[in-house]
Amino acid sequence: MTEINRARRPQLPTELLREIVSHYTQTLPSRGPEKGRQSYKPAWSDFEPLTLASKVLRQLALEAWFKVYFARSPDDLLNVWPEFELWTKELHCIELDTDLQIRPVQWNLRAFRRLRKLRVDFDPAQSNAMLLMRFDHPRNIASQLQELDVHDVSWPSPMVLRLISQAFPGLRVLKLAQDLIWCNLCNICRFATFKNHPPEEIVYDKVVGLPKHYAMYLMPLVNLQTVQFTISYGLGGSTSLWHNDDTMWSGECDACMDMMFASGDFRKDWVERKKLIEKPPSLQCVRWRFRHKNVEDVVVDLEDEPEGGADQEEDEEDT
Ligand SMILES: [Zn+2]
């Protein structure tokens, strides 16, 4: 009789349970402000009770928990469970090395065949612009990535953008969080300063919104729909971003704005030229976000700026 009752006990289909667990994951409370070089996964304690409820729920909870995999070193990717091949959609890697002492170590994505998003957190205290080269192996998995989120690349430059567009040709979303802007008026990477705190974000959805350099180097990404910059800024500049319609600010440094925008004619001409910049073919939206920082906390040695800014690096690279 007991066996009969057990057989008749109603059971939800696994597919429905999976949807419930997925919804539960999405509704978990935030773990507080996101911090660089720390995992943004939900806490394990939120999943553990599910793993104890039933065999099916245990499987589904593990699947949801490992949707994002957090790795502190390339070794963390080598001996993962076989199921990760099916479960993990997002990989979050912490890369603390420096390209001043580059080692031939690859982050091997081989075990993550359904990967859709890669986030890489660099150490802002290190020169690291070349280290993205370590994340494109094997080629077939790097090519299928739809979203790349790079934090704290030390020096925005043609090399970084070229690496991105060559290594990850399938990108739909590119997010770059960095301390410096790469001004396309003077072609120098600088720490941004404004007259007052900028809006939380500036969104361009009908015009390009990208500095010309970025538009040019990202052109090969034919599926790219969204680019999001999060840049650091300080106060003490001369320009406010609160009345942006007649400037369409897209990464110009304060020195250039102060000096060159003083001429209304130049500013109008510059804005008109920005509207005509050729953009990656699928681009729909460019977002600029801002994080306040004291210039003393920006680790890159601003005095050590290469002569000629990013131009020099580009010239050297082309030789
Ligand atoms: Zn400038």
C-alpha cells in the first residue's frame, strides 16, 4: 500500500522545477556593491537547502550554482567536473599577473563548451594590457562568446581592442571598466575630471557614442550590439556632463574640452563629425558609466605616459 501511495504522489516535471530554481536564483538578494576581483555569484548557503530536498532538486541546484564559475588561477579550470561542460555559461577569472613578466600560461576554456560570457578582472596596479591574449584558447569556444566584461585593463590602447576583436569575433556585448579614458582629440590616455559629479550613466542609442578609435578597432565585430564603458573620474575639471546634448561627450579629456570646446565653431564641427563616425554594423547602444575615484588612487603612473600617447604604441605595433 505504501509503495502504491508513493507511486501516485504527484511530481512536478523536471523542466518546471528547473524554471522554478532559475527564477529563485534570479530573485536572490544582491550581495552588496560589486567589488573588483571578488566573486559575484550568489552565496552557497542560498543553494545548500535545495541540494538536501531531493535528488532532482540537488541536481538542479548544482546546475544553477555552477552557471557562473569563479576562477582565481588558470589551474582552477583544469580539473573541473565533467558536468561543467553543460552547466557553466559564465566564467569569471581573476588575472593578477603583469605583462612585464609575461608567462606562457593560458586560461584553458576547453571544459566550458556552452560558455556565453567571460569576465576578466585584472589587477589595476599591474601593467596588464597584453594579458587578454591568455583567454582565447581553444579558439572555437572563444569565438562563440557573446559577452566580454573586462575590468581594470591598465592602459586602453589599439592593442587591447585589436586583441578583443580578433579573439572574440562573436561578441554581442562588450563591457570595459577602467580608470583611464583614451581621448580621441589628443590621442592620450588620461584620468577623467569633471566640474561636478556626472549622471549615473549616459546612453547613446541613435548615434555612435564611441570614440573614433574604438569604433574603428571594433568594426570587425559584426554582431556587436552594445558597448558599455565604466570609467573612473575625479572632480576639479572644467566641464559638466549634465547638459550633454550639444557636446555628445564620448571620452574627450578635460584638457581638450577646456581648450578646444571654448571655440563654439570647433565644438559644433566636432559634434557633427561624431554623428558621422562609421560604427560596427550591428551597434545599437553605447553606455558610459562613472565611478568616482581620487587621482591618488589611480595606480597607473600618469607621469610615465608614453610620448605621443596611444599613437606611438600603434606605430610600434604596426612595424
Ligand atoms: Zn584629450
